[in-house]
Amino acid sequence: MPKDWRGDIVFSENVAIFRGYVGDNNAHSHWASQITIALSGKIEFEASAGLMSSDAVYFSSKTEHRLLSGFVCSIYFDPLHDAIPKSLNENTQDGWAALSRDQLPDALRTIDANTNLRELVNSAPLSSPNTTTSSDDRLQKVIQEIKTKLSEGTDVDRDTLAKLINLSPTRFSHWFVERTGVPLRSYKKWLKLRTAMNAMLDGKNPMEAAMLAGFSDLAHMSREFSDSFSLTYLGAQKAWEHAQKNQQ
């Protein structure tokens, strides 16, 4: 296994996509659901059943796993994105499923080394509206407030969000999990990591990115990033820099 992750990274409102070579990583889990597709040979991975290999693999939210090797395309879905994960969750066992190319959603079956990732990240159903939030005006209001405050470099607490939709703080916590399947604190952490990653890809140094995303310090962001994605934020930055050099 190479030490560094090498490839390209793109983001949208709903998903993050990495295409490249798997680098050093440990067993980890994250709130995002993940599909990883082998672009050459098979993807090797570790899950609850031990060491496995397949054309592709799906991991639902908070499922512990480890990628071992391969030239891959990994798609990470926002915890509230339900278009593709919802269809795959029905076929998982212990939170994961090994897939053949034919079992992949139609929009993902033809992904290869030459697929335009910028076009892919904005294509349907990857960019389709989230039915979880679009059908609930109160949830839309809460999510927008969280994102707005993060974009301003501040954090919004539970009590403020609860007051926004006229719920008690305790009731709000239960309501948020009922509507999203994700605790408020965990969803905010995911958005903070996304904000930090976007900042670094825009040229901010790690310390600036950590402050912009609302982390207490660089060490805090580093721990959260490693726990969520297994690779460090510096590893992600190196992958991006490697991709930029190849495009020049």
C-alpha cells in the first residue's frame, strides 16, 4: 500500500468524490455513506466479514471499514442525502455490501479513469434534491442556519436552533435524530470537516481552515479528520496538489 493518497477530489452540496490510489489508512467509520468502485482490477477492503475484494463496495453510515489497495473512485454522500444510499441500504448486511458493476446504480456503472468528475458531481441523481429536507420546512430552516453560521466562521448551539423552530432543547435533539437519523453534534462535525476541506482546497493553510470551520485548534481538526476519513487532512491536501500538478 502506498503511503500517500494520490488522485483528484471534488465536492458539491451533496457529495464528495475521490478518484485515485488508496493510501495508508486505518479502520474507521464516518457519518457519510460511501460507495467505492474499482477502476482497475478489484478493490480490496476490510469489513466485519474480514478481508474481501470486489468490483465495488458500499458502506452505510457509521460502518467501520478499511480500504487496503486499489485505483478507485470513492463517493461520499452527505448524511442527509438519500437518493442513492436509500436504495443500497436495503441490501446491506452489517452495514456494507460487496457489489458487482451490474449492481451499481445506473448513474455510476460507467465510471472509469477518464470520467469528468466535475460533471459527475453535478449529475443526477448525485445532485438531486434531498427529500428528507425538502419535505420539511422546519428542517430546511435548521440546516440552512447551521450552514450559514459555519460560512461566517461561527457555531450555532442547540438551544438557538431549538428556539428557531419553537421546540425545547431536549425535544429538538430527539426531533433532529428522528428526521435525519443523525445526532445534531455529528452532523455539525461533518459540515465542519467539509468546510475545512473546502477552505484548504481554496488555498487556505491548515490553521486558517481549522479556524474558519469552527474547530478549537488545528489538533482538534486533525483528530476529527483522521477519525472520519482515516487519511489526515495533510494527506487529502497532498492528493489535491498531486492532481493539480497533473493537470498543468
